[in-house]
Amino acid sequence: MQNATPPALPGYYFDPAKQKYFRIQKNHNASQGSKYSEENIQKEEQAAKRRKLQDKRKSFINRRVKRAVILETPLVGSLLSRELGASLKTLCNTNPASAYTSALKRVDNPIRIYTVTPEPSAPHPIYISHLIQDPVSGAILTGCSSSSGTRALISCVPQHGLQWDRYVNQRIITCLPSPISSISLLEKSRHLITTTHGDKTMATIHLHQLYREEEWNLHWPVIEEPVYTTLRLGPDLSIWCSKSSPFGPSFAVGTSYGCDVFTSSSDAWTRTMHQCYRTKTDHRAIEFLSPNIIIAGLLDGTLTLYDTRTGERRVQRLRHASKVTHLAAIDEMRVVCAGLQNNLDMYDLRYTSTLGKWRSPSFAPQSSRPAISYEGYRNWTSETIGFDIDPELGIVAAATDDGKVQLFELYTGKAVQSPLCRAHFDETVTCLKFTRGKQRAESRPTILLGEEDRVEAWSW
């Protein structure tokens, strides 16, 4: 009974050292530094609570099993749920996409683009509209513009190896006369493709030659020549998008009049005449499904297929519920289409039935039935917004028009939670790209985000 806590008496304080009760003195009556004044008693009680919480936390840490290093891998670490009491059914249904997204972490030290002009000038706000990463050198290539009207293609080269916090070598590759509409990279031939809208000047295609792997040096710029080739399609024409072919040395551009496909012939780029397709509406997104099949998303929501072996013939098999803003191919038969009015769907080219009354009247009446709908996607009016997929991880990443990023399971359409989804950005994320190093099996996948003048990286 001697160790029992003594009862609390109103107006008295029990001193455990002296084992006696002492009257609590008013602050104005107590002498300076009195141990039993109201102020000191309150401090003692707060300190006792803090000590109790610290002891409890230390006891919890000592009893907890230390997590092994191998369990930092998301797929392996997710199976540790058994330790937390998860049922066997839950463990068997663990989704790889959910395991990866739950382990996302922000990489420190984001890249800031500090200028878009070669000469020193008055500072102007800078906005990143497009970005891509070279898998060989690790360089971040960005298309930027400033409030003064200057547009530039900028490379950020890693100073020492591929460490994210060493991107300090910023170099302006070229300044462009009109807004940049797209950036893509031909990995096999090492060509960087940059297209411009054609605002007050003619729309152009700029091709830059990158250093090859055996020639690349950290101490030299990424680009060999200021401009390798410049292609012009003609007056009164706008270029909206471009896509490099993963199957060979060719790329396609979407314009206000149709689709143009370019192939490499020796050291020159030629446009075969039968691959200049003409339509009545803008081509806003383009993807290669196979070496000869191209799918294009149009301004009116139509998804059109082109076969480069059949001349000017085209097949309109699908119609999205709204204007198409992005396309991402999964394989030869499946494509993910992002649009306005909160529409994000996966389509299978083998099943092209129309919706009928399946959807509400707010959607296009003749829109096609999607294979999967990603419910909860939020983008009502923004066309310049980030979007990308990773078929290997099974993840869809899409920026919203309220300054957030959403993640979905690619093959089920379910939204997944992640630290990235809980992050809030000051402005809309205009660029979003999944990247990997040259050794895909050994490198960690990374999501690059472009917002205003800053590039952030989120990795596993």
C-alpha cells in the first residue's frame, strides 16, 4: 500500500519526494521561485505528462520488431500485413499498384528553372509546360515560357552521376518563337523532338541530336548541335501534339488539319506523302499501337485509327464522351483516354459498342462503351494538365484542376491512396511523367511533376 498513488486533495499538492501534502499558494502570494505556487504546480503536471508519453513511446519501440531492409521494397513490404493482424484473404488480395503507391515519397531538393533567356534580364515568372527525362544521361529536358513571352527548351544536367540533388547545370538549348506544344524522345536514334503551336509564326518541328551512350560525358552539354533539323508543315496550320514510335525511327505529329508521320532516311527526315492524313478537326493526342497502326484523339472526341500501309484510309471506331486531351497505349488493343468533363476511360478496340442509355444525358449520345471507367477523376475544363500511365506497375497518374494528383489502378479502375494524393500544389500540375533509368530492372520508377517553375520527383 505504500506504493499506491495518494488521493488528490483540493487545494493541496502531494510532494512524492517528501511524502507530504502542501497547500498550493496563489501566484501573487507565493514568494519568487516557490515550489508550491500555482504556476510551478502546472509546470510540474505538464512535465509529468510529457515524461509519461515519452516512457510509453520508448516502451512501444522496444517491444516492436525492427523492419528488415528488404521489406522497404513495396511489394515485399506489403506482405508484412500479417504482423498487423490482417487476414489471409486480405494478404492474398494485395494489389501491386496499391503497394507501390502507398510507399511513394517526395525526393528532396526540387529543380527550379531560373531563366529562359541567355542574357541577364529582369526576372519574370516562369512556367513549365512540358518535360521529359533522358534515360541515358538522366538529364531533365523542359519546355518553358515566361510572362514576358519568351519560350525556351532547357536541359538540367546532373553534375555528379544521376543524383537528384545535383541538377545544377541548367542550359538553354534554344529559344523558340511560338509556344511549345510537345516534347518527345526517340530513344533508339537519340533524337529530341520539339514542336511549336505556330502562334504568330509558322508551326515548326525542331529535332536535336543527343549524345549517344558511349559518347556522353557529364562535363559536356547533352545536345551536340544547337538545332539538328527544322521541319515546317506549311502556313495556317497548328501543331498540337507529337509522339515518337517505340518500334522504329519515326514519329507522328497531330495538327489542326490531320496527322503527319515522319521517318528517318539515312541522315535526313522525310515525310512520306501517303502519311499526310487530312480531317476537319484538330488532332489533340496521338499514340503508336504497333509499328503501322496509329490512334489519334480528336477535338470532337473521336478516336481514329490510321494504318500507314493503306494510304489515306482511316477508321473511326470509338468516340470519347468529351474532347480528348491525352492518350496512352497499354498494348495493341487497349488505350487509356483522358478528356474534359471528368472523363477518364480505358477502351478496348475489340469491343466498340455505343453506350445508349448506360450513361447520363450529360455525356455525348453516341459515345462508346469503355472497358473501364476511372470514377472520381476530376478535370472539367483544363486542357494543359499532367497525365501518364505505367503498364508495368499498373498505375494511372492524373493531375486534377484543383492542384492535386490522383492515382488509379490501371486494370481495375479503382482509386488508390498515396502520400502523393494527399499533397496539395499551389498551381495545377501541368506535366506528369513516369520515368526509369536505363537499367529498368535495377532502377526505381519515379514520377516527375512540373508545376510553375519547379520540377519535383516522387519515388519508391
